[in-house]
Amino acid sequence: LVSSFVYDCMQTMTSKATRKRRRTCTDDDESYFESYSDPQCHLHMILDTRRTKAYQEALQRNSSFISGKVVLDVGAGTGILSLFACQAGAKLVHAVEASDIVNHMRRIISDNNVVDKVQVHNVPVEKLQLQGSVDCIVSEWMGYGLMTEWMLPSVIAARNRWLRKDGLMFPERVHMFIIPVGQTQAESWYDVMKLYGVDMDRMVHQEYENMIGKMVCHDIAPEEVMGIQAKLFELDLRTVQEEDLQSLKGKFSCECIGRGDVFGFCIWFNALFPAQVELDTAPFEAPTHWLQTVLYVKPFQVEQSDVIQGSIEFRRNTEENRCMCVDLQYTSNGHSEHSHSFTEFHVQSCEFIVVVVCVMSNEVDKGLILAIINYLRRKVYTSDYPSDVCEIIENADVYPDKDLYDIYIDGLGKKASSNPTPIDKEKAEQLKTEGNLLMQQGEFRKALEKYNEAIKLFKNPTFFCNRAAAFSKLEGHQMAVQDCLKAIQMDSNYGKAYGRLGLAYSCMNRFTEAVNAYKKALELDPDNESFINNLNIAEERLRNPGNQGNSNPTMRGFFPELSTLVNNPEFFNVLSNIMEQPPMREFMSSIMGNSEGFTSSPTDMYDLLQASQRLASIIQQQHPSFADLLRREFDNRRPDTNGSQQSGNEKSDEDAKKDGTQGNRKDDGKDGENDDNASKN
């Protein structure tokens, strides 16, 4: 696996023939189809497990509809989506592929014993001749930055000609997003000082200056994000027409979440399939071969809470019809407008191979491959590739007496210069403490900045988990999810990270994932009543998906459901009895008598508060059991200081501070802190 992909990576960067996952630009269809004749292109796509499994899951979830039906696969490639359709019970699949990879597809179909179900058509879909209609169209038409390759018009043409009115599209909708980002690459120049004591930081600025006005496709880390995302537009694949694609426009307004320089705007898409299957290529999700696309601009400085507003237009390149052009206009805090036009597209050749690393379970294997990729990237920067390097790698004769794996193992632990120093760790810890204090004070954006600075110095699971809490407070739930996943990746026994992950998923109405996160949190901390209550709420949302209400469980869960109380026989009987009692009748009469002309003045509000206290006193004195019922309902939904919910038996953070206890939370012992104390974690 290692030698195969490293060899392919080397060829990608040295050969003039394009061996990337996709063509970024070409001026004619013949060259476009020729680029897809290479099996390596398709291997990169298939090994993108998030992409491939999303299609497989979507087709499987719709098997009741697909069973016995006719499916059209546009741009079938090796035929893997056609095979998924057969797995879902399709009676007949038309696999349309214009490139020479079709010769491999026919053999693959034969190997999987579905020759009687899959008909292969080696023509562009525009020249396809079919009798009758189809029930489903499946196509993986999305390119870098969504529209590169401009394949969607072919899918639309097929839909207009053959899809039944009640047919399904896979995917059926796509959304496009944008977010400002800071520094995203060129870190290797910073390493020169660590390695040799020579300052070459100015080369970082030169590299960024060379990128201005270019579209670059690579992986964006959550800590590089500088604002809250904005949706640019939505395409409904069931109704969109080719003329709608001539100019795809969107406006955006992104609030900044950190202080620093914005170097560009990151764009990405998510694809939605029937039966609620989603494929999201956001920087907050696990990487896909699409990565993200960054539109590099002249760097400009922003402060916390600054607002960047602008508009963007995607157009087809008139000179190279498989390419896209992007026009961007933006302002920061109402200052002068800036405009950029992007026509040049670049792809970092090695980045998508990380997708292969992500599916490997052995951490050392991952490190080995990443080390090789990093080595290759450095070689590309120095343009120091001998012509026979691919043969050297293939024949593996550089170190004939020692396995490459052993060489890598021997080298582990020798990269002290890239590790954080004790001073870095101490400074990061101080920044985390300052961030925690700001969180207590409600200064969530300032806290976020402190956590950002801490993570740059020292990547610690606690820092990521704390930053997730700040993101959640700022409604940046996707970023909170990514930070929780990062914390869990670093410490798989971090219960609080799973709890916060469940909260973030709940706020996004992704209750299946929330339930799984809360269950894992309870495996690690089975007595945590906050996790128990939140799990119950998430499971209730799954059972009753139409009753969403406020999607934020922190607020929504605080108030008892009216239907729960009214349907409670004890509540109904006690309430009826209370209303018949003289003290209550007198109270209600006094309230009704004072209701006319109520203006919400301070005096009126004071009278209402006094009346509420009197009502509580009457209920407590005359019907203590009813008071206990109400108390139980509210206590079970009272939010704790971490944004989850706790029962009346669990101590709040403030109560825990007063008596020196930890409530019902266990100290995970990972960083020597009381894990339930908000002032420390």
C-alpha cells in the first residue's frame, strides 16, 4: 500500500501527464475524457471512504424505492456506483462512461456477476440513446470547488430526457459555503530557523504574495479558520437548469472569531442525498479528496467580531470550457471594497493521499506515510527530483539491508526541534487559564482567541475541548464538532469531549450522532447525570423528529414539555383541585382585577413578581406534593455551566467550589484538573 501510493504520488508530481484525482482545466472534451482513462484517478476517488460510503449508504437507504427499478449512472468510471445500485436491488443499471476506463469497468462488472443487470454505454451522455425512462440518476459530478470540470450540465441533460417525475437524484441538493481563513501553508520556511538557526521567515510572505489571485485546493485545519461560515447558494438537482449555471451568485456576511490576518476565503460544498445522507467537505469534517478551495487575496487584518461582507460569482471559463472563473468582492467592517478575479487553479498534489492514511488503524503506519509525503513535498519545493527517482522508490534499493519501516522507527523521537518546548507548554497553559476565566465572564470570543494561541504553541486535547465549548457558545457548532473529534483522537478516553461532541451534534439537529456521542461519554463516566439527561433528550428527538422546537438543547431542555405535564394524571388532578381552593380563587381574582392596563412598567413587573411569589407560597403550603412534581420537572432539565443539562442531585460548578467537591463528575486525571470545574477546564 505504501509503495504503491508513494510511487503514484511521485509520478503525479514529476510526470507531465496529469495523474491527479481530477483534471483541473482542459480546453476540450477529448482531453477531459482522456484524463479519466487512468485507473489511478479512480483509485483516488474510491479510496476516499467518506465520498464512496456516502453514495453506498444513500443507495442502500433508498433500496425500497430502487428495488426493481431502472438506474442511470452518469460518468460511471469503474462502475462502483452501478454496483452499489445493484446491491440496492436495481433491476437494470445503465452505466454511461465516455473514457477508455470503460474497458476495465466491463471486466469489473463481470467479476461481480451482474452482467445481466448492468448495461455499459461507451459514449458521452449527450449522445446516449435510451428507450423509456429511468427511476434514479446517480452521478459523482462534483469537482474541485464544486464546479471545476463543469460536468453538471451533462447530469441535467440526462435528467431532463429520461428521469421520471417522481424519480430520485443522487445527490439531490448541494450547498456552497465560504469562510475567511488565515495562514494555510508555507510552514516549512519557519522550520529553517529551528533546523539551522537561519531566519527565512520573509519567504513565507513571498510565497503568499505569489498565491494572491489564485485558487488553491488543499486541506484547511480548523485553527486556520478566522470567522463564522456563510452559505452562498443552494442547487436543487431536481429543478436546476443548465442556463442557471451560467452565473452562480451568492452574498455572504462572516463575523470574525479571532484577531489576525485574513489571507483568503475558503469555499467548500456539502451534498445531500435522499433519506438524509450528507456528504460534507467542510474543513471541520474529516478530509475528502476534494479538500477545500482557497481564494487567496492580499492579506488584511481583522479584529474580534469584525464583519466581512461580500459577494461571489462562479462562471464557466469561455476559453477552457471545463474550468471555472470566480469573481469576488468583499469589504471588512464597511471599509473600501476589494475585488479579485480568479481563473488559475492549483492542486497540492500530495494532500488527498492523506485520505488513505485516515482509514489506517496503525498510528505508526500513518506516521510513516505522512513522513514520506512530507519528504516529497519538501523535494517539490526545492525542485530537486532526479529523473530516475520513481525507479528508485519502486525497486527499493536505496537501503538494501534495512527495511524502510525500521528506518522510520529508528528515527522516531529525533525531531525534538519540532516539539513544543517547556516554555511553550507553560505559556500555552497560561493562555488556557486566561481563556477559561474569559469563558466564566461570558467573553467567549476573547476566550476563543486565547485557546487559538494556546493550540498554536501546544496541541493538547484539553485545549481543543475548551475551544469546542467556546465555539458552541458562539453557535459555531461544526467547528465545535471538529475540535471535539480532535481531542478524542488525541485522548480516546476523554469523556467530556464526547459529552461536548454530543451537545454540538444536538445543536445541529444531528441526533443520531449525538446519541452515539453521549453513549460513549457514559461508557467513560456512567454516573454523569448531565450525559444521561442529554442522551434522553437526543433519543426523544430521534423518536419524534417533527417536534424539534428550539434546536439548542441548552435552552430548550430547561422548560418542561407542556404535553408531558398535561398528560400527567397527577398533574391534572392536582391542578383541578388547586383551582377549586379558596386561596387560589382569591389569588386569581386579584390577578385578573389588576390585569387591565398592564404596561410592563417596573412597578407592574414588581407586582407580578410579588404575585408569583405568593402563588409559589400557596402551592407549597397547600399542595406540597404538586410543588415536588414541578420541582422534579424543572430540576431534570436545569442546564449546567458546561452547556449540558443536569438533574437536581448534581452539584453545579459554583456549589462544587463552595464545598470543595466535584459534584457527580469524575476527574479524568489527564491534566491534573477537576474536570467538572468550569473555572479550570
